[in-house]
Amino acid sequence: AKKIYDADDRGEVIDGDLGKHFDVELIGEDARQEPILQYSHENPNRTVVNPYIHFGQRSVWPRGLPLENVGEIDHEEYYTEVFGGKQFIQQGVSNGLPDVDSVYYFTRKTTLEPLDIRFDEHSPKVALPQGIMVPLNSFNTLYHSSAFWGLMLPVSVSSMASDVIRGYWGQRLLWELGGYVAVYPPTVHRYDRVEAYPFSDEKDLHVNVGRLIKFLLAW
């Protein structure tokens, strides 16, 4: 295998074409050899970002974002650029039911109607520089072979925490290889089955994820 698409059973690929937004090929004739927008690291105190803001939803946050960062909703003043080709982990945004945590689900969802959130499909993909991380999940993520080692899931935490924890340490090790993570416009529509999100299963995230990020950045 040269690439693995990590997804769950709630998602349906938009237009049935992963290549519409993801960079399925990084080398060769079919690769998009182009610069990619990149978050600025001018502020050394910024260590994690909410990518949903870039795609037009400032009031939504992803599972795995430290709750102390939820209130950071300013738009980017400017971006830098990085040359494409080493975005070995590619995180797609999901329409419908995006990857949100139980705090969002129980506090922002006011009816029994399924969540149906839409992101800006015209927003360009955006890369993460060394020193800034982003929550990753196992619902809509493309791994290239250079990052296959990052697919291993920790087994000492719940399933609602393991993919996010995997994603954070994977990003940190990716920097050692000269690679980086990029986040892409909506590639799937995930359906909200109106099932309860167990807060207890996410406890490892809400209690420890901020400390994990600080540890990885200091490593």
C-alpha cells in the first residue's frame, strides 16, 4: 500500500472522489506541485489551532482541541506558504456531523434534529508549521506511506481519545522527517444518528490533552 484512507462508517465521500480535494498523489505527473497556505507561527505562544475557523465555522470546534482554546475564534490576519509534497498526513473536514466533542454536542445542539453543519468548500487547504498542532481524527484522514507508522492506535485510552492522541504524537514525529499535516476542505458528509456522546469516554482528552501538547512541543 502507498496510501491509507482512515474513515468511519458514518461518512459518505462527497461526489465519490477522494482526489477532488485530497492530494492523493504527492510525486509524479499527477501530483499538484503548488505552494500551500500555512498558518503563521509569528506568535510563539500559539501551539494549537482550530481548523474549522479557516473553513468558515468559528463557533464549532473539533474533538481534541483543548477546551481552554475554544474561545480563540479570531480569523487569521495572514498566512505564510510552504511548498507541497510532504503533507504526509491529510486531515479532511466533514460536513453534516463534523468531528466535535461531547461538550459541543450537548451544549450547542438544542433540538432532536440531526446536526447538519456545512463548511466552506472553496476555502483552500492549509498546512501546519512546526510548533503548531491541530486535532486529527480517524474519521476522514489520508495517510501516505511515509507516515504509515503514525496509524498505530494507543490501547490504554478510550476509542474516543485514542485517535486524537495518536494524531498529536504523530504530528510531532512527522516534523523530524521534514513532513507536515495539512487540513483540507470538506471531503465527506457524516450523518448524525442522534446518539449520545459519552463524556466519560473523552475524559482523557479533556483532562490531559493540553499537557500532552506542551510535552510534545518541549520534546
